[in-house]
Amino acid sequence: MNIRDSQILTTLLRDFSVIPCYTPLQWVLLLKQARGSSLLPRVAHFIRLNNNTSNLPIKVKPHMKSAITVADAQKRTVLWEAKDLYKYLNMLDVRLVLLKGSAYQISGLVAGQCRIFSDIDILVPEDRLTQVQEHLTWFGWQQEELDEYDINYYLKWMHELPPMIHIQRKTALDIHHNILPRTSKYCPDAKKMINSAVKISGTDYWMLCPEDMILHSACHLFFGGEFENGIRDLSDLNLLLNEFSTNNQSFWESLLNRAIDLNLTLPLIYSLRYTEKFLNTKVPEEINNELYKFSKHSFLLPLMDFLFFHAFVPNHSSCQKLINKSAIFILFVRSHFLKMPVHLLVPHLCRKSWLRLTGQKDH
């Protein structure tokens, strides 16, 4: 099949119902790219869901089966940890509001099917942060070892506490009080998001409402500066947008209004633009037209297209050329300017650079 290496994975992600006529070498690359991008379980799941496993090369099938087994095991872990966290937070009369992958999985969303991730993220009111952290410490959750500067950095500027690790199960937990750092001019009103959270059917847990879930995912991807799992996160957005818009005819308008209300039109512009370009997400033209009215820097879009085109590639050496690494680095630097003003950012980056140059541990 005549297709560039960097497009092998995204070609399949656009339509799981059609198995491309890949050569044996392309199948090998697909496995490596999907595994490196934390997408192999999702690829395997949707191929199985569309009854296309019979079209797979014989040597590919064991890898797909193994990936699904790993995802199933992780889901059991997430269910256990959610039950445990709910029990302890309930003692404080604090809702367990799950974010990102754990919310997708437990709520049964399409994006949660065989979706893997490295930690569990929850959202709690900012005025309960210290209480929640101290309470969880009694039940085996310990803060990751950080120096005094990094601890103060998290507490003073960031949108989350330093990561916590369970001393027995080694599960990672991120406790958020917002979806963007306090220092970002785009930082939304987290109280609005918490107040609009919805209960996950059949559980005692909560998750962000559909509109906020999209905006959180968009902020994480387009403001976070990390692209190791960029294709996976873009696929998340595609699946979420398709499911929510199918189940609710007024979803697009609600999403636009919510982005305006939370001052998050910029990440929404990017999320709709690039899910359309890469994964063929069907976004109503009138929504795009209305949304672009809020773009103050539309003249930069050609540049952003160039950068994201080279950043949204699988996390594998077959796609990580110099131009890709350069684009990812530029977007990484950009993410810091979006999250912090210059007078805070420059000293912070200087310190981080010095630690790396001197070989000291950098968190």
C-alpha cells in the first residue's frame, strides 16, 4: 500500500471498519507505532469490534490479543482504585470526580474502550486540597519525592498537587483543582466545572460534563506540550466528539457556548481543526465559522498547521525525524509561554536548564 510511514497509524484510526492492505513491513511498523503511542489496545479492540481479525496477518494476531489483555487488566486496576478513593473521599464529604482516561473507562464511553494511561486523575475543590492530601496519606498514598522548589512550584502556581504514589500498589494519582495552571491567562473557573459535573451511571462517582470533558482534553493536548501520546489524545477527542454529538443534537452549540464561558475558545479551535484534518471528525461548518470569530491570531494558523502536522506523528523512530523533533520542541516551548508569564517562566526554565547541565535530578 502506497502510504508514508508517518500515516500508517492515522490511516487506520480514521476508519477502524476498513483494514488497509498493508504490507508485512507496514504491519510491523503499525504494531510498533501503536504500542509507542499507547494505542495498540485501542487498535486491537476496534479491529475486533468490527470483526476484522480474520483479515489480520497470522503473526499480528497474538500482539493484538496481548494488548487487549493488558488493557483489561488495567481496567480492573482502575475500578479497584476508584472504589478505594471513593471510600476515603466520602469520609470527607468530597465527591470523587474522575478525569480523562479513568472517567472514559468507568463511564463506558467509546473513548474508554481499551484505553490505557499511566495515572489516575481526579478533580477536587481548591479549598479542600490540603485536607484531601493529608487524608489520603493515612491510607497509603505518598507524595512523590521532590525538592522544596518543586513542591512550592506545584503549590503556588500549578493546577494540581505533586503526584502521589500508593506505597503498596505503586499506582500514580494526580489530584487536580483546575485544568490549567493558575498562571495561565486561559485558566478557567474550576468551580463552574465542578458544579456542572455529572454522576457516572451505576456508580457513586462523578465526571466532567461532556462539554467540559472535551475542553479539558483539548487543554491537556494543545497547552500541555507533551506529544508522546499526542495521536492517542487526538483520537480521544475524535471519539468523544463523535459520541457526544451523535447522542445530543444541540451538543455543538453547547460546546461552543461553554468554551466562550470558560475562556477556552483557543484550545477548542485547535481540537476541532486538527481532529478534522487528521481523523475526519465531522464538525458543522457554522460552528467553525462562529468559533473562528474568537481567534485573535488567525494569521498564525498556517504556522500552527505546519507544527502540528509534524508533531502529531506516532511515537516511534520511523516518524521521529529532525523536523518532527524540532516541531515538538517548538510546541513544548510554546506551551510554557501559554502557562506562565515571562517574568516567572524565565527563572523557572533557567533553573531547570542548570539542573540538567549539572546532572542533578530534575522533576
